[in-house]
Amino acid sequence: MEPHRTLLYAALVFVAGASYGFIVPAIKAATSTGITVAGLLPSNYLAAFLLSAAVVLMRRPHLPTKRGFLQLALLGVLTSCTSACYYRAVALLPSAVALTLLFQYVWVGVVIDCFVRKQRPSLWTTVAIVVVLCGTLLAAGLFEGSITTLDPLGIACGLGSALFYALFLFFAGRIQVDSPAPIRTMMVGLGGFVVLSAMNPGYFTTSFLNPFTWPWAVLLAFLGILVPVALIGAAGPQLSVSTVNIMASSELPVGVLAAWAFVGDAPTPLALAGVALVLAGIVIKGAMSNRS
């Protein structure tokens, strides 16, 4: 592949990760109005499904097989499980620790890729991962407080979110890659909605009927499903899994800066140093991918 095309695809995954970075500030803003996370999550997946279905009906693209539909719905299951585990971890742990655990997907994804391909990661991939993880620990503020009283269930949920997110990134570049983006996002939205509404049986008599839920649900549908799924689906097949994992880690610095800008959660100097390290890791991996 030509170097400039590799760089373009890496940039698309960077934008997808950055889109995820705005989710937590958006959810904090939504919950400050009295909307619950448990009610918001199914709504944003349902909004993504309905918006994508409308595009599919207007454009009438070529439809995948029944098996293809089920495979795409699996991506929705993975993303919804990521959301459910992560926000449960946030409820049980300091948000900084929960974010640190989520970002273990960087090395989890590389382990999955190495296991499937039966290859060791390259030297530059290893260097970039170490830099990103060091930056993640700093940016999340893990060294600024005690970790001796952390809830074991919260830790398990945080690590679960990392595993599900790594699996999503792995399969997103392999499952039905030729399917049009509206169909991919439609089925991701449907799969996620089924799982999350099943986890919250009272959803249909509470949040579903609350009109104030839906503007936030639409916003989160764009930030967390429509934009990133489309971009990762387009760029993921053109890049290695390790490159996708590194570039998608743009979520962390963007999330820190977005929380600062929109909800006044100012980062400490140590956190800013961590953000700089994460960006350095992204640059290292992107530069090496461009040369390869």
C-alpha cells in the first residue's frame, strides 16, 4: 500500500478514537439533567439503528446474507458489552482508574492479534504500546491516589471493557468489510440495543418514554456508533490490528481535553504529561506504519 494511503487510513482511525473521547463529557452533561446512564445507553443504540435504517431504506444498498447480518449484530453486542462493563466500572471505581483499565485494550488487542497470526509484535509496535500505556497511567491519574481499596468487581468490569473493546476493534476490520457503512451501523445499533435493553427491562416504561432522553441519545449515537463504526469499518481492513489499537487510543487525550473544555474537569500537570506520552505513542506508531 502507498505510504500516504496508510497514513490516511491511520488518520481515520485516529478520528474514530477522538469521537469516542467526547462520550464521557456528553454523558456527564446528560446525567446532570437527571437522565440515567442505564436509560441512556439503550436509547443511543436504538437511535443509531433508526438513523441508519432510514439511510438504508433511502439508498437501498446491496444487503448481506442472513449470516452477514448476524455477524454485524455481533459487533453491536461487543460494543454494548464494552459500554455496560465500562460504566459499571465507573460506578464502582474512581473514573480515572476505570479509564486506565479500559485502555488495557491496547495490549490486549496486540495479544489477540499475535495469537491469531502466531507472530510476535514488531519492535516499534512494542515501543509504541509501552509509551501509550505509560501515558495512559499518567493521564488517568492512577499515581495520584491510593489503589489499595479498589472494588474487585469494578476491576473485573474495567478489564472486561478492555477485552470487549479489543475484540470489537479486531472483528470490526474483519467482519463483512464490504458491507455498506449504513448497514454496518444499523446492525451494530440493533445488536447493542437488544443486549442493553435486555439488561434494563424497565427501560421501555421509563427512559424510552422520556422525551429529554432522545436529544442526548442521538448525540451519543453519532459519537459512539455512527462515526467510529463507519470510520473503523472503512480503515480497519487496510491496517494491522496493532496500528488500529494504537491510533484509536486518541480517545484518551481527546477525552481528557474534552472533559476540561466542556465540564470543567481540569487535568493535573501529571495528567497532561500522560496525554503527551499517549500522543507520542500514536505518532511513533503512525510514523512507522507510514514507512512500512
